[in-house]
Amino acid sequence: MDSFVFHSPTKILFGKDSIQKIGSEIKNYGVNKVLILFGGGSVKTNGVYERAKKSLSDSGVADIEFWGIQPNPLVSKVREAISIAKDVENGIGGIIAVGGGSVIDSAKAVGIGVKYQGDIWDIFEDVKKKPNKGLP
């Protein structure tokens, strides 16, 4: 498959060596520290983890790692990640997903949940609830 970039408004970089652009992409948003969500250990065995960390480091972006997003993610894990991202001492300015669909979906929920005043599950249960702008 050819490489491509998709933005709507979530930007997804896809294709060979895309992970090496992650640091410069997040810097474009003026973010200096991110919460980076991962699923299982496959990103370590296939080298994606090291390349993502290197790209962030090379771009001067600090990170806090959040592991354990599983297929059909538990809302408790999403709430845990939101709590970490909301903690002012952590200084999180953005959310990054490194993994598959469940990791991406969880990262989107975390990004919204950081700015949302209620419980993140409210948004899923009541389509009339409108989330505020989330973190990039």
C-alpha cells in the first residue's frame, strides 16, 4: 500500500517510516510533553517503540508512557490515562497513539476526556453531550 496522510481532524500518519515523523508532527502543535499510549508488547518486538521514542527525543518532546490498551478497551484504562494526563504536575500537552485501532480510539477518548468536566463514559452514553475541545 502507498503511504498517505489522513487528517479529519485526527491526523493519522500511515506508511513506511511514518513513526519517525511523530516528534516533528507533535512539535508543530507547540507540544513539549505527551502521554503516549501503547497496547501490548508487539511495538517493542517490531522496533516501533524505539523509533517512536527516538523521534520524540530528537524533537525535544518528553513523554510519559501508558501501556496496556487492549482490544475492546476497558473504560477503566481510559479513565486511568485521563487521570495521568489531567495531572498538572505531568504537564501533558498532547496524546499520541502507537498501535492499532483500540489504541487510537482510546487516545481520542483520552484527548477529549482531559478537557471534559464529567466522566468520559457520559459522552458515549448520551449523544447529546458535546465534548469540549480536546488535546492534540
